[in-house]
Amino acid sequence: MAKAKTAYVCGDCGAEYNKWQGQCVACGAWNTLSEFVVQPASSSGKSSVGAHRDGYAGASKETAKVMPLTEVAAETESRTLTGIGELDRVLGGGLVDGSVVLIGGDPGIGKSTLLLQMLGTLGAKLPGVYVTGEESLGQVASRAQRLGLPLEPLHALAETGIERILEQVQHSKPRVLIIDSIQTIWTDLLTAAPGSVSQVRESAAKLTRFAKQTGTSVLLVGHVTKEGGIAGPRVLEHMVDAVLYFEGESGSRFRVLRAFKNRFGAVNELGVFAMSDKGLREVPNPSAIFLSAHASPTPGSAIMVTREGTRPLLVEVQALVDQSSLGNPRRVALGLEQNRLAMLLAVLHRHGGVAAYDQDVFVNVVGGIRVQETAADLPVLLAVRSSLRDRPLPDKTVAFGEVGLSGEIRPVPNGEERLKEAAHHGFRRAIVPKANLPKKKRIGDLEIVGVERLAEALDAAD
Ligand code: TYD
Ligand code: MG
């Protein structure tokens, strides 16, 4: 067998080098290269860094041929419902056999709890092994007891060496393998410390290969770094089938599970949970919890209907606009895109006649959730103007709609569904893009106002 060689891999972009260097030429990042062992491929003679490449190519050694897709039998993935509805929704309708799912989140957010609960509800239907590199077996057992889970189907292993883990599970043949966390796992092949990019990457590559070869579903827990990425950031996201983030505000008992990438389902799908002393409970109707409870309308607050994933959700957008003492006023967006906010403020000035160039503007989505769709444009601007004038929006009003650069209000998908959600929660008035107007001007008690231009929308919200 050929000798293993060493390569250096950039943790940010994955570029490979023969020698260590301070800066990655490909992406320009400093100090991101780390050591990585190149496994010589036994048959083809080509070496491959990162086993995920050959992992996906399959084990076949025949020459591949060009095929018309009509002659290829489509693979249908087989799925198992985990029994936790909100988790199944985010996974795209259950756990897919042989899939690799990365679950990221801040320490203490509830990742271990969620996965242990999942193993419990899967029970004997899909036997699993929980590999812990952070806690002792006794701690896992006491957590399972506290959560009131049935103990018989739960199997755990306290081990961090990937070779030993794989050897163990070759014998016990679980259908689900949970690795808590990938940052604690290391391989004998590398001298780098556990948690370093190269260790995380090589261990994850081995686990991915194991999943694809045996059809075992592998769930990896990944702690999020200070910069907000999972250690070995880009590299891990490429290797796995799905990346889910578990998020929530410290101090709030609500937790949101979000699909960031999913080969088997919609991205941006949200699952909502509430923490309790008996573990995570599902919140099947989350709209109510994302509205902060104001007794009376307050300036700077606008309610929107977002549709992240496959269901509509009412969320509150808050803005604080204040005289700036800086030459370059601040624009801060939490839960929204920063650059879009700058653009929207320019549109508000040009087409709405509302100037904020000498004001600091802070915008926040309540509940720690993130809204990525453009339907937030109109509610953001309504909240900004409301704060600037220190005058609340009319009571029981919702809004959504994309705002274009020429001040036009553009339609968003699934307008009617959003309106029904607003009506369902007792709202009286909706300001929406004209193209989203349903045939009837009313849904229940909800009066619907269609607008074409930003100026019209501002008038409608006066
Ligand atoms: P844990 O699942 O260990 O978080 P992570 O694996 O993401 O670091 O949860 C952190 C702590 O919160 C732990 O002490 C248990 C507690 N907890 C509850 O009491 N109830 C809950 O519903 C959850 C999710 C956690
Ligand atoms: Mg944990």
C-alpha cells in the first residue's frame, strides 16, 4: 500500500496545498490551513483528500457511462418518522436512511436533549446508539431518566476515537448513530488536536462513508464557534446531507430548529420547541409566541406574516430610530439582512419621502428568529417610520410585501395562506401587495388593503 502523505487544507474554503503557508491563496484567509493526511486510494492509484469525495462516488470500480435518465431507476429514499413532529417537519418528513445530518447550535441550547429524546421516541422501531464524547455514560443515563424516556432501547457509548467507535457499531449494527459532538472525535491518523479542522473533517468523512455504506442514519452534533459557524465551517456543511441549526435567545424558553441545507426537504423550514423540566415539548402553533405581548400599540413595532419553510408564521419586527451622534450613522439588523436594510432605507427616502440618513437605525425580529425572505421589506419600513415619528401603527394590522428599488410593492408567494393565518389570529387589517389581493376583499374579520407603491402603503398605515 502506498504511504499516506500530508496535505494542508484551508478550513474556510477547503483549498489544498502541499506545504503549510500563512495565507490561503484561494480565499485570502489567514491562519486557516491545517494538516490533513491524504489516504492513498488503493485501486485507482489516485489520492484523495477527504473521503467524502469517494464516499459519494460509490464503491463501483466499473467505468461510468453516460445514461439517459429515462433508463435510470430513480432512488426513493426510505424515511422513518422520529415521533417528534417538529423535528420530522424540519428533516423534510422524517429521518432518511443513510443520511448524515449535522445539528449545530450554541452550547447549552438543548442539542443533546433533543437527540436523546429522539432516540427515545424512535425506541425499538429504529434502534440507535448515542455516542458521547462530552459526558459520562452515567450522566447520559441520568438525563434519560430525568426526561422520562424508556431505558431499554437506549444504547450509549462513551468514546472519542473514531476507529473504536466504528468498530463498536460494526458489531451492534444500529440504524441510527448519534455523535455528540463531532468536535470531540479524533482519528489516529492525524496528530492534530481533537476539535481542529482536520480532525473534525477526517472524522466526519469516515462517518459519512459509514452512513452511505451501511444505510445507518448519522446525526452529528456541532458546537457553533464565536463567529457563528460550526468548527471546520464550510468543510462540514459540504459533506453532510442536511444542516440544521438549533437556535434560541438565552433567557427565552423557546427554541427554533431551522434547516439551513437539506438534500431531502425544504430549507428554512422551522420547528419550534419549548423547554421544560421534562425536556423539549413541541409547539405546533407557534405564531402566538413570536408576538411580544403589548397591552397597547407601541411605536416602532410592525407585525408581519412570514412563510419560512412550509407554514405561515406571525412575527413582530421592531425598529428603533434615533438621532445619530456619529458621522456615519449605525444600521443594525438582527434577524434580517444588514445590506437589505441599508437598501430599504434608501428606497424609503427616495420614494416615501422619509429621511433617516442622520439617524441610527436598529431593526430586530422578536423571538430570536431569522427572516430571510423579502416579504419583510414592507413591515421593516413601516416599523422604521413608526419609530421615527414616534407614532404606533394602527391596532391589529399586519403587513407583508417586497419593496423594489423604484418604490413598487412586489407580490410574495402564498399570499392567501398568509392572510388566513393573520385572520385566524384576530387581525383586522392587512396591508399587502396589490398582486397578492385575493378575490374577496375580506377573510373573516380581516380587511385587506392592496397597495402598488410605497407611498400608498405608508398612507394605508397612517
Ligand atoms: P443540553 O441538551 O445539554 O444542551 P447542549 O447539548 O446543546 O449543550 O441542555 C442544556 C441544559 O438545559 C441541560 O442542563 C438540560 C437543560 N434542559 C432542560 O432542563 N430542559 C429542556 O427542555 C432542555 C432542552 C434542556
Ligand atoms: Mg450537549
